[in-house]
Amino acid sequence: MTITIFGATGSVGKRIVAEALRRGHKVRAVARNIAKRDGLPGDVILETGDVASFDDVVSLTTGSDAVINATRTSSRKKVIQNTETLMAGLTVTGARLLVVGGAASLTVPGTDGRMVLDDSRFLPAAARQIGEVSLDQYRACLAETTVDWTYLSPPASLTPGKRTGAFRMGRDELLLDEKQRSQISMEDLAVAMLDEIEHARLHRTRFTVAY
């Protein structure tokens, strides 16, 4: 497959690039600043581009089978605009979209539907703005009915670690282990993302993963 990855130089993005290359896919790694390539495979070719630009989206996703959005912004207004621009471009090129989202919109087990956004055990008050941004991003995806999109919500804790390939999958509820922890490594999140690209089991919906 040919996979375009926006946000390829970010913490999650560069791990997705590595996982896609590991599986033999052709990768179009895209970043706004191609000088920031630490941690990327040495032979990957970076291209300059921005999900906020309709023209960039069209030119960089033409011919791609799948597109991954691993970009981040702290602005609620910008995340909606970026998502809508990305969707508009993919309406033209027809590529499937997979979004690295946030955990805020997941519901917490045993709370009658309370979202992670409103549970300080999993999202501290200092991070609430980030959670609100990810919730807006998810809602912008839900409003899209033309593009074939899939939204991946990480667990409450997403940190650099090891690639194990062993994790659980869920849909709309936060996954907790026996010690009430919700976590996964960025490496295994990349595994989950590439698994979904290759098997295409979920369409216009969301899933989550955790140990």
C-alpha cells in the first residue's frame, strides 16, 4: 500500500512511519518542518505539507491508499478547520483516512457514561484543554459522511516504550487493566493503526486499544 502520514515527525507519527516501513508499505512522510527528523528511519523521504492546506492534502494524497493524520494542535478552532480541510481534500482523492485522536471522548467504565474529559483520574485539569480539542476533532469526524474515516482513541496514558504487538481492542469505552490503569506504548499504538489499515474492519467509527 501507499500510505501518506501527516505529522510524520511527531512522537507518534515517526513510530507509525517506522511500523509502516517495517511492513513493506510505501510511505509518504509529511511534516510542516522537514528539518525535525530525529527518530525517523534514515532512508525515509520527508515532504513538506500541511493538513490545513487543501492543495497540500490533494497533492500529497493523490495515489495513496490510506492517509494517517498524526498532527497535533492546541486550538479547538484550528483542529476543526484542519479536520474539515483534510476531509475536503480526501473527498477529491478518495483515500481512506485514519486519525490518531485523543481519549477524552471515551466513556469511563462504571460511571454511567461519564467521559474521560470529565474524570480527573484519567485527565488532570491541566490537560482539559487538550481533551476538549480531541473531542472537537472526533465530533468533526462524526459529521463527515463521504470520506471513509476511522478514529483511533489511545488510552489515558500513551508513552514511548516497547513494541509487543499484544494489546486489547475496544470501541467507545476506556480500557482498564486489573489495576485500573489505562495505557499503551506509542510503538504498539502504531501496530494497532497499521493492523487496521491492512485489514480495514472499521469504517466511519472509532476504536481504542490498551494493555
